[in-house]
Amino acid sequence: MDPTTGSTVRADDLVREFRSGTERLTAVDGVSLEIASGSVTALTGPSGSGKSTLLHLVGAIERADRGSLTVDDVEITALRRAALARYRQRVGFVFQRYHLLPALTVLDNVIAPVLPRPGRADHQARARELLAAVGLAGRERALPAQLSGGQQQRVAIARALMGRPRLLLADEPTGNLDSTTGAQILDLLLELRERHGMTILLATHERAIAARCDRLIRLGDGRIVEDVDLTDGEDAADTFDRASRLRL
Amino acid sequence: MVGFVWGQLRGRAGRSVALLVGVLVATTGFVVLTGATTTSRLAVTGTVERNTRAAYDILVRPKGTRTPLEAERGLVRPNYLSGTYGGITTAQYDQVKAVDGVDVAAPIAMLGYSTTSIEMPLDVTEAVDPALDRQLVRIDREFLAERGLSHVPAQPTYVYVTTHPLAYPIIGDEYYPDAVRYTDGRTYDTDGCGLLPRETLPGGRTAPICDLQVEQGNAMQDLSERQLWEVEAFRMLPGGRFLPSTVRSTAEPDKPVPPVSRLTVTVRLTVPLLLAAVDPAAEQRLVGLGDAVVAGRPLATTDTTVVTKVRGGLSSRTLPVLATSRPFLDGAIRATYTRFPLNRSIAGVPPGELAARLRGAPATPAGGTERDALSAYRSQLDAGLGPRTCCHGQLQIVVQPGQAAYDQSPDRTLRVRPTPADPAVYGDSQDLVTLPRPWLSEDTGYRPLTQLQLGRGAQDARQWQAVGLFDPEKLTGFSDLGRVPLETYEPPRAAGADDRSRAALGGRPLEPSGNPAGYLSAPPLLLTSLASLPGLLSNGSSPQRTAPISAIRVRVADVDGYSERSAERVRLIAERIATTTGLDVDITLGSSPAPQTVDLPAGAFGRPDLRLTENWSALGVASVITRAVDRKSAVLFALVLVVCALFLGNAVTAAVRDRRAELAVLACLGWPARRIGALVLGEVAALGLVAGLLAVGLAVPLGHALGIGVDWGRALLAVPVALVLALVAGLAPALRAARAHPAAALRPPVAGALRARRTRTVAGMAVVNLARVPGRTALGAAALAIGVAALTLVGAVSFAFRGAVVGSLLGDTVSLSVRGADTLAAVATVLLGAAAVADVVYLDVRDRATELATLRATGWTDGDLARLIGYQALFLGGLGALTGAGLGLGGAAWLVGDLPAALVAVAAVVAAAGVLVTCLTALVPAGLLRRLPTAQLLAEE
């Protein structure tokens, strides 16, 4: 796999609002942050705090109403639909519910993001390589329904890596998994980060997961209420202890 | 319950409106189209006994031409064209020509009888006694016709022969009758006797040798040809030669007139010839008229009446005609000569006193001769075509005979009713009459005569001049077997039906006599072009000016000999002509001679009562226009409902699937199954009811706009139709909803896959998606297939088989012809089918929205997603269209027992059109992709 450099993400006074009838809900309310290249950042906070919406904004599957969002110095909020689609091709996205296509095999699910583009043979080889990397070699022809939850999420991670992303976004990637499997998935993500140097931004409400990240950003009512650098001169045990004290 | 139903419909307003529009379109379309189900059908009865084919297969005549007797006996009388003068407009002719499947449409406009004069030279040399100083030869003429059975003496005519000098008038372009110079150097007043020779009487005085020419010439309209007579003067020279009486010209007054050794005088017979106008090009294709020309040139479509202005403001119009070389004349003149020696000249004797002066005078029989009209006509033809030779005739008076009337005897013998003659029909003093009436015009008539209303007055001279001669025997286009009296140019002949009649006729058949009102009527013997008619008719008041055509003979394409298939094809074309033009249509294919016994009452000139056998034409089949339900159309219209039911069924099924959670909750709350089913049915029924009521209001104006009769009674049919349609479509989903288990709510809207399929392309993914919902895919494809099959059949009939296909189905000969309403129904079915496919695609987009959102989140562009949806529409449309085209193609091939390339081409075009329309309609659901709430969908799951 190609060694890459992770993306740098900058948000400045980012706002995203939703309307429901006459009611207006501000899901992301003036968020400003900067995420360093190659870092693993956890977004935490209670339900409705804006974690997923912030991820969606960074992943360009939702548009900000106000503010600025740059990824590798590209202003995302100014991109048109076609450019946004091209941007998304360089971003990996992992969902809580995996969102695998049930009618496609594991291999085809991994290939799906690049299916419309030429290079079928290369796609297959890379997909097999990725599946091997996530520990699913030999299950290429299985259907998603034939896999466990952890395996399905591994497939989703392999699919997210198919486009050689410099930025990986994960929305509660372990939310539907038991703690052991969740830990394995995080191990996998961290290992991939080590191997490819990509930037990872994940939303989670699990302390154990958040504690293993480089940085923790806690959101509340769409705002950043806490921003903690977890690598600041502490070893892993301290990190865990501190994490256990964290109010997630 | 009602409130619940209303709440559901309002809650899904967009979907409800879509279903409402579907039912509305189908119901309105069905109700309007059924207004065109009842159609005019040409019903045929009877079977053909002889394998015959005439030059044409269909005879089109003006409405009401078919006589009750013809209708009763399934016959067409001989010379059916007689008595039919116009009635068909050129616009109707164009309509007939435009009917698909018509190979040749040959119009014929009957105009009536013109007359011409046939000259019969009589050599009276032997009747002259060269020893006599002066003598008169009386020629007693007897006119004969109808195998000599009709005969009548005429006024005698005279030849005056003198050995004394005669003086002859000398005239130029202009002369004054009261002062005409003669060859004796003197000037005489010719007002009394005209330009006749003068003989020198004892004492040096001269006197004219008068006859009645001038007096009779001024009253030609009152005279029959047998009343005409003249005195023709000759000078007998020493040596037995004769000097004819010739008017000298002022240009060469002293030019000697050569003497002749034979003394020949000319008697004339006025012969009626039937004149008709045809389209020379069509006639050439029908019977090879151009190829039958034996002298001169063929008639051209561009031949028109030639108008020339002559001095004194007189205009002369000459109609170009093709004259027959076989005039079918059964007439003769028998001449008997009697010589009267004269001891003094007849010069100066008033014509009226001549016969009295000869009475009691010594006379010597001097021979005689008989000349028949046919030989005389041929002799004229031998002289060659030209204004002074052959062949020409007058058109001042054109007489139109009507139809003969019959009384029927108990033994089915027909007795012809005599008709009083009307001499006035041959013109009066206002007409410029140039020929006397035929002598037979005084014979007993059997047809009422009228006059073609042409311009009147002495300033308008009309005549015809032959540009060529045609031989009817050389006309082709029909076999001997098919040579029935329906043929336009066949002379009608009637043989004696009993010994007495056969003996009277001398074993020969009776032929047209030369009496325009005679029973046997001649075929058209003079043909002009249709283009000449305006020039002939323009000054008159004949109704033929606007509707000149009397009959159209139609040959149908792709008919070769008689067979059931051919007969059905001819019936179809005849039906189309009848319904398009409203004219009387008879199928002549398979017609054969049908001898009828006819009693012909005795004529005024000696012909006795005759019992004749006349060959009428028995139509192969009797045809009558009836109103009947077009079953093919009814099936097509019903298909509109079937396709709509499939469309609706799919939509209601999807709606029930959407609401499975809600229905499961109702089931958990204790709603009985039948009530849940009734809820679904109630919603669908409410939609049907509203759509039906709206259709009632739409059907009447829409029918009016399309020219289809839809009354309010028929429009009200929309309510039950829409209701039943909705209930039928909703029944299966309602039953499924009623049987739904609460746990059904937990199932995903779209199933996964039972087995893994390799999907390495976007197109492959589209195929997988279709395979995941096989029922829905099958319904959509079936809806389109039905439409495409119907349109393929309609298209095949319209284009590959020129609007009508005849074939055999389960041993029966059947035919399909396409009407506008059929095409409309087929197109509507295809459009509804395409809408059904689009709905399938829409449901797929909606049900798999999360999957599509996932693909978008992983980098698929809008174009990539649209391509995926486009492929689904293409494959679904292709499946339906190819299946439908195959079914339509197979059906048509089965029907006709053949698979012509044109049929395959039509099927291919219809299938391609079906796919194209489907892809276009799929643009609507594809457009929804842009509005897909990606983030929301991904977060919801």
C-alpha cells in the first residue's frame, strides 16, 4: 500500500442548521478547530450534540450553512456538486451500521466506490489486498448477511480505504459491536493510520475508544465544550486513567 | 374508517395524486376509445362458385346507385354504367386512391351519347340509262337494325342526270346569297334554293335544281334522318362519264372538275356513340388502354378540350377522344333504285311538287344494294384520322339514357318496361343541331332519356375529334374466365331464350341497335380524358361539373387469383373505401356471369317480342355495410385497462409495503385482518371513485376533440370502470396486507440476495438490483410488453401490410385493419407501460435510497448514480419491449403464416421506440436522485 500523508482539516465558525416545521435546530453551532495531519481525533458528546453532523460536513455529504471548512487548504464549502463528489472519492467513510450493499459480495462491496471508474483488474487486486489487510482474506465471495458485525465493519473499513483516502471519517464505528470486537476495529484503524499516515476523525461515545485517540473533542449542543490533547507527555496507562475520568 | 382512509390519502398526497392520474388517464382513455369500438363493417355473404377475377376487384358507385333488383338478386346488371352520370367527386376519387392497399383506382365518367354520321356511298351507275337525255333515279331507302327485325322506309332521295350543261356557283370566303356568281358568267339570287347547280332551259333561261337541303337544314332538330332527302344533279358527258355538281372556288373559278366514270351518291346513317371520360394512366394500368391503340396516338392524361375562336364571335371546342375501332353497330341501309326517264328538266320544279310530278310517270326498276353500318365505319377508318376524314362527331346534343325498368314474372323472368320516347331530348331550335336524329329514336324506348346540360346557343360549337383508335379486343387485364359483363368495354349481347326468339334473330345474339333508349346499351366507344371535362362542361349546368365520375373500378394490391385470403383482403379494402367515402361498394372479385331471362316487348319498327338470355354479373359475395363491434379494437382498448391495472397493482403493493409497520401496529392493536384489507381497498376505491368522476367530465370534451362520439351515458361508464379497475388492482395487495404478520414490519423493504452475483460494472449492479425485486420487475416488464406487443401488431398491419392484414387463425380466415382509435389505444398502452416501468424505477430509487446514499458518500457522482438508474430503466424497458415485440411479431407471423423482413423491421422499430420512451419516462425518477437526503438517510439507519 502506498504511504500517504494525512489531511489537515480546518474549520472556522462552522454552522449547520436544520428546520423541522417552524422549529430551527442548530446541529453545529460555530465550531472552529484544526486537525493535524496524521492525527486520530475522537469526537464525543451526547446524542444530538452534533458529532455525526460535523463528520458529515467534513465528509461533504452535507453542506455547511455558514463558516469555512478547508481540507488540505481546499475550501470545501465553496465546491460545486461535481467537485464535492471528486472530494468524497478521496475521503474514507465508515458508518455505525456499515451500510454495505446487501446484494453485493464482500469483494464487490469494497470495489463499489470505484466501480464507475475504469481499471477493473487493478480494483480487484487492491480490494483483495485491503480485505487481506482487514483480516478477511478468503471471504471475498461472501454476502454481507453471511458475516458477523465486526466482519461487516471490517469490510466497510476496507471499502473506505479503496479510494486511498488521506482522511478517514468514522461515525460510531464500534457502536454496533461488542467491546472486544470494537477494540479490534480500533486496533485496525490505528494500525492503518500507522501504515498509511492518514488523518482519522471518529465519532464515538465509548470512553475506551476515545482514550486511545490522540485528541478528544467533546461537543455539546453543537459547540466544542472540551478539546483535550491525549498525547501530551502521558503514557498509555495514564491515558487510560485519564480517559476513565473523562466525562463522555 | 372513512376518516382514516382520507387521512392516509392526504398523508401521502404526492403518491395519491400519481395513482389518481394513472387511473384517470386509463379510464378516460378507455371510455373515449370505446366510443370508436362500433364501426362500419362491410359484411359479406355467400360463397364464390367460380374462380374468376375481373380486371378489377371492387366497383365503387355513387350512393344509391345499386338498384333494388340488384340488391335483391346479388347481381350487377350489364352496362351498369348506363344511367349513372356522375355522382362521385374528384375529392372522393382521391380518397379512394389514398386507401392503403389500392393498387389501381380507375375512374370513369359517363357522359352520354354523341352522334356521328356514317357515310355510305351508293354506286348508281348501273341504274342510269346512257341513252336518255334527262332521267331521274329515285333511291328508296329502308333502315334496318337488330338483325333486320327492325326496319322502316325512309323518304326517297333522288339523283338527277342530264346531258345538258349545268352552271355551278362560284364562292369565296365571303359571299352574298342574293348575288352569287355562276360558271355561266351570270349572277343569281340563291336565297330560294341555296348553292345548287342551274340548268339552262329552253329559251336560254336557267333554273336551279332545287331540293329541300336548305329548308331541312334549318330545322334539323325536328327531323329524323329518315325524313331527310335531296336531289343530287349530275351532267352526263358523251362517253358515259359524269360531271359531279361541285361548288367552284373564286380562287380557281375555271379549274376543270375531272369527270368520273362511276356515278356515286352518298347516303348517311346517324350513329350514336357512347362517350366517357377516363384517366388514361389509370386505364392503362387497369386494362392496358394505351397498348390497345391501333391508330393515331394514345390518350394522354394532359389532353384537354381545345378551344378555338372563329370569326363572328363563334367559339369552337374540340374534345380529344380515343375512338373505338369496333363500334358494335348492328345497322344497315337497303337501297332500291327506280329510273324515271324525263322529257324535260326538273330545274325550277319546287321540291314539294317533285314526288307528285313523278307519280304515275313511267318508271323502270334499276337495281339496288344494301350497305351495313359496320363496313361503312371501317371504310371511314381506312381513310385515316383527320378532320375531313375520320373520326369526328357532334357534341351539341349529348343524350343520357337512364336505367331500364323491369316487371318481374312469377317465374323470375324480367319484363322490360317500355318508356315513351321524347324527341325533344335531341334538341330544339335553341340548339345548334348539326345532325338529324337517329331513325331509331322513334322506335320503342326502354330507357328514359335526358340531355347532358351543356352550354346552349349558336355561339358555342362543340365536337369531338379522334386522336387515336383503340381496339377493345386488345384490352388486357382479365382472363377469359373473368370475362363477365362487368367489364367496361365488353359489348352486351343477349341470345334468344326460346326457339321463337332464336329463329327471329337468325341464331345470332341481339346487339345494341343504335337507339340510345334501346334496351341493350353499348359500352363506351369514345374515350376522353377527365382533364377534358371542365372544358366541355363549364358552360352548362350539369351536376357532373362538380361530381363528374360515375364509377371507380378498383384493383387491390397483393391479390392474385381468388382465395379466401384474397377475398378477405378485398373485403377489407372495400370496407375502408365504403367507410371513407360513403359510396356504394360492390366486391366484384369472384363475380361470374349470371344469365337472366328477359322479355323484351316488340318494337315500333317490326321487331317482335323477344325472350332473351342476358348475362348479368353475379357478385362473388354480396356485401352490405353494417354497424358492428370491432372486436380487435375492443381488445386493444381493454389492454389499456390491463396495463393500468398492472401499473396500479405495483403501486398499491409498494404502498402497502411502505406501511407495513403501521399495518403491523394496527394488527397488534387488534384490528381484524378483513378490516386491514378493507382499509387498503377503501383507499384504492376512493382514488378510483374520484378518478372516475373526473373522467366523466373529461371524456365528453376529449371525445369531441378527437372526433369520437362520446355521449354522457357512455361517459358515466367511467365511474364503474375506474372503481372496478382500482379494486382489481388493489385486491392482491389488500389481501397481502390483511395477512401481514406484525413481525413483517421488521423486514427490509428490499430483500438482499439469496446468492452472490459478480458485479463488476455499473450495468451489472443494475441487473442485480432488478433481480432483487423480481415480482415488481416482472409486472413492469409485462405492462410494457403488452403495450409493445399491441403496437407491434398495429404497426405491422399499418406499415408492413399497408393497413390491413389477412391471415388464418385456427383455420378461419381473419383480417385486421387498423383505425386511428386502434393506434391511439396501442400508443396509450405503450405509454402506460412505460409509466409502469418508470414507477418500478421510482420505487427502486425510493426503497434503495440508503444504498444510493452510501454510494454517493463513497464518491459516486450524480452522473454515476443516474447511470445506474438509467441502466435499470434500459434493461427493464429492453426486457419488456423485446418480449412485447417478440409476442407481436410472433402473433403477426402466425396470422399471416410468414415472417417478411418488413414485419421484423416494424417490430424492431417499435421495440426501440418502447425502450426509448421508457428511458425518457425514467428521467423523472432519476431526477429524484439529486434530492436524495444522503446524510439523513445514512444517519437514520
